[in-house]
Amino acid sequence: MKTSILPIAELSEQQIASWITLLATNGVLGNPHFRPEYALFVGRVLPNVEVAVLSADELDVGFFPFERHPGDLALPIGRFLSELHGVVAAESTTWDADELIRECGLKAWQFEHLIAEQEPFQQHHSFIDDSFYMDLQNGFESYCDERKVAGSSVIKQAARKQRKLEREVGPVRVTAHTTEKSAWDAFAEWKSAQLLRLGYADMFRLDWVNALLEELRFVDEDEFGPLLSTLHAGDELVAVQLGLRSPTAVTSWIPTFDHHYAKYSPGVILQLKLAEWAANEGVQRFDLGRGENQTKLSLASDAFDIAVGTVDHRFVHRTLTQTYYGLRNWAHASRFKKVSLKAVRRMKALAGK
């Protein structure tokens, strides 16, 4: 196995074609975050995006994109916006995670949404989490039947709230994708407010986030693009969701809604309408992402494993990180959770997380 490191913009057309071919070898790799187009667009706004090209017998057999930071530390491309990451390769391809990171000239690579089934990284997992999805392989009607059999009432409740929304505000109308600036502005305004209400940092204060979304706004390629989806009630815009699409999968990447209409659950209504649209377009899976909440549990057909951890060749940092995650796992299982998490946060600061 030979490994070559390139700036993402220097990938040849043949290498991009090989990358796309490899995506078809594993169903999970159908997520749009694994597309080379996504990596290339991120590379336009974050110039430190690189890719390791794995080759054997003069054939490109794997691709590992990453974002290099000072000190030869690396993150997944798109940082916290990356919903899934890992090595794009056929399942039969073998590589060594530690050797790959060294050949990239890196001291460490931190991951939070790694495909857990990628065996070479498994010794570096700190914990496993769920990434939820809606299974649309057999169509939307089949999905609805499966949810009903599973005991979920989310579809029935969404229909009831939609009727109430239409009575009290106006007829519901869904647009799968729009480039209208007013919708993008509402999306950014509502998501910023939502993040602040929940105690998170406002990602729209980061220049690179705004630059990336602006780059994506008008993309309309056959196998990759954004989906800025909207839900109107009468003349009122009540929910917006920014997703990404590939031929087989769509993501619920960044959903938000007008907080004034929260009682109607407009985000859920929009999600179900989009799932119906996606199924009719031949999409097999609608990825809802990591993070357990009641809405996802009600909507999801199933989940696959993703991993959080670090491949780290620095002994002190690796030890601190392992200690942090060990404390984190204990704290989340502890009946003294609130007190325990204070100690974990102190350890997190020491580990430089």
C-alpha cells in the first residue's frame, strides 16, 4: 500500500472518479459528507484541507480527507459540521490507522462521527454513539407502516398538528429546495437564536461557516448538492432545513424553525414531508444524525454505530484524553451525574479538548 498526500484542490479527475466509484461499495458511505464534492467545497473556504490517497498496484483504492491544523494536528473536514467521516475505501481494503496518520505527517487526528465499523480505528474509540436514520428503501408508505408497527405515533401526531396549523395559519406548502435569499436569511436567524437558547455557540459568527454555506447555496450537480427545504403555512415561513443530498442518501443536516410556531411541531412536519419527497426521488436513507432525543427516536427506523475518539501519537495528550473519556463515560452512568460532570469538564480543559 502506498500513501500520497495532496491538497484537496489537486485531486485529478480520475482520482475523483475513483473516489465516487468506491462510495458504491458500502451503504453507509452513501452519506453526502463522504462525497468528494463536499470535500472540494470545504477546501475552497478552509485551505488546509488535504487528502491521503491510498493506492495499490497503481490503482487508487482509498481516500482519507482531513483538515490540518498547527502542530500537525487534524480534524475531519468541516470540523463540527461533519456528520460522518472516515476512510473511503472498499470493505476489503486493509490499512493501519496509526501508520496512516503517521504517513499523513500528523501527530493526532480527532474524530466525533467516525463510522465505527471501520476496524483499523477501533482500538482508538473512546465511546460509541448512535447515528439515526429513516429507512426509505421500500418507499414512504412502507416506512410509515413500519413506524406504526413499532408503536410510534409521530406520523399521526404530525398529521393532527398539520391540520391545526392549516386551520389557524394557512394551507401548508413544502419546497424541497430553494435558493431564495429570504429563506437563507431566515434559516441563519432562527438557527442562531435556537443555538443561543440551548446554550451553544452561534456557528454563524464563524466566517468559514458562512463562506461554506454561501459556496453551497447555488450548487446543483447531478449527484451532490444542498437541500434548503422550506415549510410555509399560508404566506408564513414556519420551518427551514438545510440538508445535503447524494443519489442514495439525504441528510437532516441543520434543521430549524420559527419559534413562534413551536406548538405545531413544524420541524417534524417538514421532516416527514421531505422523507416522502426523498422516497419518491429514489433515496434509500434519510440520515438524522447523532444525538438521541424523543423526536429522532420516534422518526428513526434504526441507527448505525459511530465512534468518538482520537488517533494520538503524543503520549501525554493521549493519556489525558483517555482519562477524560474514561471519566466522561463513568459520569454519564453515575447517579451523581451533575457533580461528576463538573470534574469531567475540568479534565476536558486539561486535555485540551
